[in-house]
Amino acid sequence: MDYQAIWLSVRLAASTTAILLTVGVPLAYWISFSRRRWKFLVEAVVALPLVLPPTVLGFYVLLAIGPHSPVGALYAKLTGGMLPFSFQGLLLASVLYSLPFTVQPVATAFAGVDRRLVEASWCLGVSRAATFRRVIAPLAAPGIATGAILSFAHTMGEFGVVLMVGGNIAGVTRTVSISIYDQVQALDYGAATETSLFLLAFSFAVLAATYALQRRVWAIWPAN
Amino acid sequence: MAGELNCGCRARLNSGFSLDAQLRIPFDQSPVTVLFGPSGAGKTTLLRMLAGLDRPDEGAITFRGERWFDASRSICLPPQKRRAGFLFQDYALFPHLTVARNIAFAARPGKGREYLKAFGLAELATRLPGSISGGQQQRVALARALAAEPALLLLDEPLSALDAATRLRTRHQLRDMLLTAGVPSIIVTHDRMEAVALGDWMAVMVGGCILQAGPVQEVFRHPANAQVAECVGVENVLPARIAARENGLLTLEIGAARLQSIDSGEAGPVVACIRGEDVAISREPVATSSARNRLAGHVRSVILEGPLARVELDCGIPLVAVVTAQSVAEMRLQPNDAVSAIVKTTSVHVAPWSESDTAAK
């Protein structure tokens, strides 16, 4: 098995999830509670990666972070490096690609928190930020956990975007799924079977955990 | 000094309902105010505007001289700054926190424990809200609201989520708890008995407007107009014409019948408001009595309502009497029995008919 690729995928998935929790949770909060009329446009943009072919997404990301683009130029100026075919570029693409997998479950969980509990907290004199921390977040915890798990799993298995933006550089951008592709191309079916089995078992475990969380098999706080 | 609440709010809701509430509550004399009216009158909406949860389109709200809302100056304090405790109809207890932590949620250190004990909830301290009874939940919600030391307490139908037996028991406890806490309170209710039992001051709201405000007994005895009279449950609201006025007495012509009342200076089209319990029923014929306002008629129906009975009479005009079930049994009242109805002149309250004359007293 290509342990280097597995380790790279784990690092990529963990970093993506961490970034998505800091970016996606506030975005989900805004989507759940905002009354702006153009909210649906933001929702549509967030959901785009669900329906867009990964090649299309990857292509645009590649254009957007290329050395001649404003983002690429700024990055080169700040770090001296380049985003395409780097771990950082891959990370950026993964964040965009997995955005709906964090935002949607979290937004659904926020929307499921009884609005009166939030208002009750405000009327008790508790600030909006503290109300989020003490009422909304604990009650939406299963949804936040689901969002994090799904983003992690989705990033672990991504292929098209990685190929477009990251290429296939061992130790830098060669993720598990790319490695399997390589193994098959090299007719090394033994290795491909092993790695595939690993991804299959991993994906199943993650989904089982997610559904168990939603069904409260392991309740985060006791049900009433 | 409990201070005063001044509210003049206008709002048009998405549903098309419009609210125009002018209200002044002197909390100095009346610590507990009841906001009374039928369902859909806009009571909860007004309460939410006072709390800062909904924003009126126009108007101003001041409490103890502090400006909570002023549309003309774009002032709208958030709920956190108003310190107006809000007791939701279904209590909105935090389901993930124990009773003790619910009460201590916004309390100063030590206060939570104090209120837990004062409300007799110490035994339930470690329980979750979902596992205690409705009456207990109500106490927890009240303790939580009071432990945050609000300047004003707003209660939205605090008893409606309870079963009938608990509601009766809790009603008096609730008033005691509010008076003990000494926090000026506004209670929304559509239940007449609750209004009488809980409130000192009362505002009657119908169709988004405050029609009358004043001491509870005053509103019940002297409704400002026909609409308020019907709303507060005066059994007999009869359109009348002033036929004569002499020696401080009015003679009212109500259909074929004539009734006398104390002259309160009303003129024009009026209604005669007579509470059911002020109509006495007698088997004696009319001629033998010298009492004023004695009308001959017959019984149309007798409806028993627990210890009381509602007797519908036809005396040329329809009259409803509320008497004890015992006296119905003693008089053996049956439909079609010939009886006479007696109403004291002081029990006939004359109110203007017009609904435009709705300025709050």
C-alpha cells in the first residue's frame, strides 16, 4: 500500500476540515439566520460543487490560482512559491470542493434549533456570540459533527479536482485515489486492491458513524 | 419606584394584519398588568415588540424614561439592553441544560442557587427540562427569567400550556411569585378568569388596538364601549336608546322593554351592559314588587356550568342571568316557566355604542 499517499490524503483532509469548520460554520449561521433576499444566490454558489464536474471546478481553480491571476500573483509575491501543483493549491481547491458538505448539514442543524430558545437567551441578556456558544452550537453539535466527518471523508476520496490542480507529485499532491489510478495504470492490481479496500472500509466506517450520530446512537446530549 | 411604560407602536405585518397600540401602564400603582383580548388580537406581537424581538414600523417605546424604541430617531435597543424578561408560552427551556443550569443561565454567581431554592426546585436541580412536568417547567422558566434580574417581565399566556387542574392551582402561585419578586409584569391572556385573578391593571386589545386600559375591576364593571363589553364577557350587551333623563337617572328603551340606570352623562346611541350575575330571577309576579327594573318573561333555557347556571330569559328582550346551580334547583327552573328578572339600576352600565370612540382611558 502507498502509505505516503494515504498520509498525504489524511493531512489534506484534516487541513480541509479545519479550514471548513472556521469558514463554513459562520457561513452556515448566516444562511440559517439571515433574512436577506439574495440569500438564495449564496446558497446556490455554495452548493455548486455538488453538481459541477470536478474537472470543471478544477479547471477554474487552476485558472484562478495560476501565476498570471491576481490570486496567484499575490501568493507568489508573499511566499515566493506557486499554488498550482502544490499542497497549498490542492488545499484551496479541496476547501471549495467540500464546502457544501460542511455548510449544508450545519445550516440544517442551525435551522433546526428552536428559534425561541435563541430569543429566550437574548431576553435573558446574553449576547449573540455567547448565545451561539451556549445554546446554538451545543444543540447543533450532531450537525456540526456530521459536516466535519463528511468533509473529511469527501476530501479523502477526491480525484478529479486533485488531478486538475495538483497533478501527481509523490509526497506533494499524490493522494490515495491518484495512487490507485497509478497502480491500475501500471497493472499492479494487487496494490490497487489493497488501497481500494482501505478506502472502501474507511468510507463505510465514516458513513456509519454519521448516521449513528444523526440517529443519536451515541447521543452528544441526552434526548428528552 | 416601579416606573411607567409608554408605548405607541404601529406595524403592518406580512400577513396584512396591522397593529396600532397606544398604551401607558403606571406600574407604581399596579405591579401586574394583564394584556387581554381574543386570539389574533396582536397581543403576542405587541409583547415581542416590547421585548425587542420584533420591530414596529413607527412609534416609540419608553420604560422608566429610558428610550427603548423610537422610529423617528432610529433607536431600537436589542433585547439584551432592555432587560425585559420574556416567559414564552411553551417556556423555551434549554433542553441540553439541567434545571439548575437553566436557572443559573444568566444569573449573577450565587443567584441561580437562591432562585432554585426559592421556587422549590432544589430536588429537580439535576433533571433535564424534558423529564419534569408542565407545572414544574413553568416554575423553572419563571425562576430563570427572574434570576436574571429583569427590569420588566413579559409573560406570554404563561398558564395555557398547563392542564386545567394545574392551571387553577398555579394561577394564584403565579401572582404571589410575581408580587414577591416585585418586578413589574405584563401578562398576555385571553382568559377572563385569569385576567381577574392575576392582574391589577388591564389593557383590552382587539384587532391590533388597545380599546381600554385601567384597573381590572374598573374595566370589567365599566367597559368603555360595546366591543370591550363583549370582549370582557359581559353577558348582556343590549343596544338602547335614551328615552328620558331626570334626577340622575336614565330611562333606556331597549326594544319593547324599559330599564333605568344611573346617569353617567352618555348621549347618543348607547348600549346597556348588564353582567349575568347582576340579573336576579324571581317567581313572584311583577306587580307585587316596587323594585325598579323588574321585567316579566319566561325561561328559554337553563345551562348548568359547574357550580353556576346560565339561565336564558325572554323578557321582550333577551336577557342572560348567571345564578348558582343551587338556586336553580330550589326554584325548580324549567324552560317556559314564567318568571321575572330584576336588575338594580346601579347594575345597568351605559356605554357608547360607537366603536370609533375607543380612546384608552
